[in-house]
Amino acid sequence: MQKFDLIVIGSGPAGQRAAIQAAKSGKHVALIERREVIGGVCINTGTIPSKTMREAVLHLSGFYYQNVYGMNYRVKEKITMGDLSFRVQHVIKTEVDVTQAQLSRNNIDVLTGTASFLSNTVVQVENTMGRTEIEAPYIIVATGTKPAASDRVPINGKTIINSDQILSIPEIPKTLIVVGGGVIGVEYTCMFATLGVRVILVEKRPRLLEFADVEMVEALSYHLRDHRVTMRMNEEVESVEEGPGGVVACLASKKRISGDALLYAVGRQGNVDDLNLPAAGLESDSRGRIAVDTDFRTKQPNIFAVGDVIGFPSLASVSMEQGRVAAGRAFGVPLHSRPDYYPYGIYTIPEISFIGKTEEQLTDEDVPYEVGVAYYREMARGQIRGDTNGRLKLIFHRETLKLLGIHIIGEGASELLHIGQAVMILGGTVEYFKETVFNYPTLAECYKAAAFNGLNKLSRLGS
């Protein structure tokens, strides 16, 4: 039996960073991946494909030039799934090559096959060549998730699909039903709406993206409606029927919705079915999530779990950090991380990014705060880029002026956020932005405009 210092199960962002962190600490690491290619869901079916597809949609549709050249402007008149897939496959191949090179440089042993526990220190790897057993004093589970399934929705991979199968549909539908108003469902709703598809979004909750700032979600909802998206909130799908003319979704309210295709994007399930968790003294909940403490240890002290398999927030960036921290904790490496300052990026069109508290949270906590807002349309760069719908909101403490939250909607939001993130983590106040010179013309000027907007409100109140 081959022995290692650490076994990592899963080669997505969390698994990669865990393996590399341990290798940098001089440890002998085995990384097990079930697929023939590494990268997990992130590179192969999730984050990278969806964000690349989004970029292709924005480019080929000429979306951000339509304000200048007219609503009928397009870079390519007839966009096909082949056009979108071409760019996606190119980026996936590059990302796989980069990841393989990183693992090779760090002398990490990559094993292909399905992993299952034989004990809390021994893992079996099964593939077409047979079975092998490996052992390590520490194990990190980073198996990620898969799309959740429902008996009510018969996935066929063609007209009724989940998010992993999005590129397998033969052609862009004229009408698409999207079931699920979470991050994945809303991101794909935006992409297809931008392509001119009539999208019907069904969500059982009263609003989209409940963890995000209400104002940002309202702005996104307005944008979606402006692109002919029909939102059926507080509605639940009871059954789905497939017919010669497409798909019909029957709602609990007795409504019937027809479309050419249906995307089922209601939640995700942890990839734990093949792990044989009981052999290691572990279990998962009904959604396949493994419980961990603040150091990402499971109830078996030598086994850690990181990434989407432990649940919210299920962000690739956060998964990377969790993997790095878990490997550090396993081997006593002093690492510091700030979970309160993890940023969120939602790649809708326009994209949303935020850090810190929302107004709703601060109101519930009775924290005295003020808000400053700046609009892309008031910035020269916003006009140059053709994005006049974006806005940036700073939330700060009325007395100390410390930053409490930053919320942005608009193209480039996920990049722009990091300026505010740095100031917030370093304990800066809103006055930093008032006193700082930003390049002109840039969207970064929004920080200065928002700071003046908020501080002027305070001065008018005599604060």
C-alpha cells in the first residue's frame, strides 16, 4: 500500500489549493480525480464554461455597443450554440493545461478513479485498470457538487436539461423556461435573454438572490424585465411534460408554461454517493453536505472537507481559500484568513458583486449607517463603455465612517469591488475615497462620487 502525507479527493479549486499548499510545505500529496481531466466542476462544467459563455454572449451580441449603435446592432447576426461552445472549449483546454502544469511542478501524484473510504486513513481508488489502496494520516474531501435532480422534472439532456448540460442543446431555443432563481438560474437567464431568447423564470421564493442587497436585485430584475424576461415568483413546478412542440411546465398554481426547452437549476447536491463515508465514521445531510468546524475539520479530526461539498457560499474563490486553510491546519502551518471579508461575484448581465453587510442586515442589527451611491452613467467611462445602468453603493457607519458594505451592479463589478475590499480590510473609512485621486476616465471614480454623496448627506444632517 502506497503511503502519503495527505490524500485530497477532488481536483476542483478547493482540492487544487489544498494539494499545492501541502506540497509547498514539503508534504507528499496524492490528488484523486474521478474524471479523465482535472479541474472538477469549476473548469469542466461550471464556473469556467458559464463565465466563458457569458463573455461570448456579450461579445457576439454586441450588447454593450447597442446603446451607441442601436438595439439591432450585433457582431454576429445568427449566433449558434457552436459559436458559444467554440470559445468555451478553448478556455477549458487552456485552464486544464495550466492546472496540470501547476500540479506537476509541485510533484503532486494525480490518481484517476473513483475514491471511497476503507477507513479514516485508507482510501480505495477504482478505475478501468482495477483497484488500488492508498493511506495517509490526513485526508481532505473536496468532491464538489452536482446538479440536484427531481422526480417531477425528467431530464433528457436535449430539451429538458440541467446546468451541466447547457452546451449540449442542439440550438438556441426561441423560448426557454428556467426553473430556479438562484445564482445559476439567474446567470443563464441573463445570457439567453441577451441572445434574444424569451425566458420564463420560475422561482418559489418571493425574490431572486435573497442573500444579495435588495436594491441591486431590484435593479437586476428591472433589467431582466426590460429584456422580455417573465418572472413567475412564488411559483413551484409540479410536473414537466415533453411533447412534439417542446416542453410544458405545470405549476402548483395550475398555470401551464410552454417553451422550446427547460433548464432545471434548483440547487445542487454534494458528490458523496461513492465515498462510503460511514467507513470513515462520517455522514452527510440530505443535500450531501458534510459538516465541518471553523478549521474545516469533520468530526474525524484527521479528515477535512472543503469547497461546495460543505455548502454555502459555494464560490470558487472561497473554495480555493478553504482548501489552502485546511491543508495549513492539518500540518500546523500558521495561516490567516478573513471569512467576513470574502467577496461575492454573481455573473449576471449586468454582474453583481458585493462585500460586507447589506442595508437589511444593518437595520436588523440596529447599526447607524449612511449610504453613498454613484451611477455609471455619470462617469465618463460608463458612457465610453456603453454601460449606463450600473451603480456603486457604499454603506458606512454614521459615527466612525468605517466601511460596512460595498455593493455594485454593472459590467466589471467583480473587478471594481476589490478596491473597496482592500480599504475595508485595512480598516479604512469612507473618507479615504474622498481624499484619493483616481485615474480619469475610469469606473473607479465611482468610489469618489459615492463617498461625496454619502458624506454630503451627513453634513446636511449636521452629523
